[in-house]
Amino acid sequence: VQLQASGGGLVQPGGSLRLSCAASGFTFDDYAIGWFRQAPGKEREGVSCMASRNGSKSYSDSGKGRFTISSDNAKNTVYLQMYRLKSEDTAVYYCAAVEILSTDECLFHSDNYRSYWGQGTQVTVSS
């Protein structure tokens, strides 16, 4: 199982970034795929999860209205488009495949399920 996150970088406040998570080695539709982030000194938090099998999506309050999760099932890739970025969005962003099709469970209780994690990609929002 592999999940490869990419697309992070340095962006000014108010800017946009699109993160990509390329997945392989498992049946894409059997999992919810999520984006999580961890800022220095803070606990990891869920940002957004989606289940391609049923099309459901969930967002945390921090991402709702500014972030959009989507997928290209032919490429087994999940994207996180982030708009109007703020300094508090600065974190290492991880993608994960969580063995549950409930996107709320993926977002808030991923530790309760078998999951696979990719390496992180750094997002820095700074002027």
C-alpha cells in the first residue's frame, strides 16, 4: 500500500494550493481517503475525507467553505484544493486511506480503524 502526497509549498495569505494524493496497492473504493494536518506543537486534525464509492464528503470547520476534496478514480488520486489560505493553515498535510466508508468517521475517528498513511507534504502560508 502506498499513498504519495504532493503539492505543498510556500504560499502567501489569501493564496491557493492543490494537494494530490496518489494511492496504490489497495482497492480504492473500499476506503475513505482523507487529508489530515499537523502543525508544530499541535495534535493532528482531520481536514477533509471522501468516499469515492458513494461520493460522500466531509469537511472540518477549518476547511469548510475554503477547501474542496475531489478524486480522479481512474488515477486513484485524491485532491485537496485549498483557497484563501491563512497562516493558521500552515502544517504538514498527510493523506490517509481509512478502512471505513463513513467520511465523518474518517475525519474525526480515523484512529479507530485500520488506515494507511502517506508521507506528509509541508504547506507554509506566510508573507
